[in-house]
Amino acid sequence: MNTVNNSEEVKRQYADSGNLNTRISIHDKYSVNKQGFGNWIFSNYRIEPGMKVLELGCGTGDMWKGHGDVAERCAELVLSDFSEGMIETTKRNLGALPNTEYRVIDIQDIPYAEGEFDAVIANMMLYHVPDLNRGLSEVRRVLKKDGTFYCATYGEHGIVEYLASLLGRYGVEDKINKVFTLQNGTEILGRFFENIEKCDYIDSLAVTDPDDMVEYIYSLTGMSTLSEVPKAEIREVLVRNMKDGVLNVPKEYGMFLASGVL
């Protein structure tokens, strides 16, 4: 992987919340599992009163909406992202959560002392880290010996694989970023933590408006081959694959709970 180019592409994609909001909205609107991925992730957190918690790559901060009670019971909650634009969006979305600080932080260089946090969170972002070993070493360093690292990610057999099967004639390939997935996450985390628990989130998309799916597709990284293809043409492909007015799109998501700092 060309880490420099990859890093620049990620910065471009996440300079503001536009593309991310597009991707979040389709999941909110069409997910079959109505619990919601964010709510499910939260249900796996074990945050006790007085804990210090660091989230890396908080994105828009939407997952913390309605969870002010969790922030209140923290001694300190740091919501961070490497994108200043995302932090500004998070501040607007959440306002003054109790015991909460907003910071621009790169996981590869976390500006806190060793053993500072009881829990570290890094959801849907580890596959973007140019030097993942360095990033995970930093997580391990700032995590207490009895702390927990929470990290959600996707699997290798979900939406992108499905879209590649539909849009292969346009040069779309299954080039999903496999740096950190449900398939290899246990092995990778095992280099830094003794105990790894993998949790699967069962879900799919049932899309009834193909226009929404078109916008989602064009928001994705790795879809540059479609840049000259009219959206109406892609829409027609989707419509042809709908059954009884529904486009059924597989999803593969889950998370890891890692503990026992090595």
C-alpha cells in the first residue's frame, strides 16, 4: 500500500462530514436491524463511573447523541479525530457534553501519558491508519493494564463485494481496504493484547429508493471508475436488480473487545 497517497485520500474524504453523512444516512434509513449499529456498539461498552475514556476517530460524534449519561459518569471523556473539520462537526452536534473534551489527535501519536485511560475506542477507522502497528502500540501505551480497547470494523464480504458484482462492467472491483477487518482483526490485535473477543452485528440493507443507493455509491472511495458514468446509468443497473421494489444489499459489520495489555 502507498501509505502517503492513502493518507492523503483519507484526509480528502474526511475533510468535512459530507461523504460520511451520506454513508451514515443510508444505513439509518434502510438497515433491516433496527437497533442500529451505533446503539449496538454502545451496548457492548463497559464504562463504569469514574473511568477515563478516549475515542479516536469520533467522526461526526452522532453515536454519542442521547448518551450524555455515559459521558456524565466518566471522570473524563476525550472525543478526538485527526480531522479538524470532523471535530468542528462533533462540537456542533453534541455541544457541551459533561466531562467531555474535543481534540484533534492522530492515533499514531497520542498526546497522553502511559496508562492514562480505562477505555480506548476506535470505531470504523483502523483500516485507514498508515502505520497500524504504530497506532495500536500507542493505544496499548495509553491504556491501563486492566483497560479495554473497543474497535468496530467491517468484514470482507459485505456491501463493496456486492457492488463489485453488480458494477463490474464499469471497472468497479472489490478493492475493499483489508488492512483491518473482521477476518484478520483477531490476529492483528493479538500482537498487542492477550484477550480478544469478536462480536458480530447481523444486518443488511433493504433499499427502496435507488437514488439513495446511487448517492451512497458515488460517496465511496475507490469508485473513481464511475466518475465519467452518468448516475442515471448506475441507477438503471440497481433497478434491474431490485425484487418486489427492494434492493437487498448484504452487510458485514462487527467489533472487537481487546484487553490484557501485552
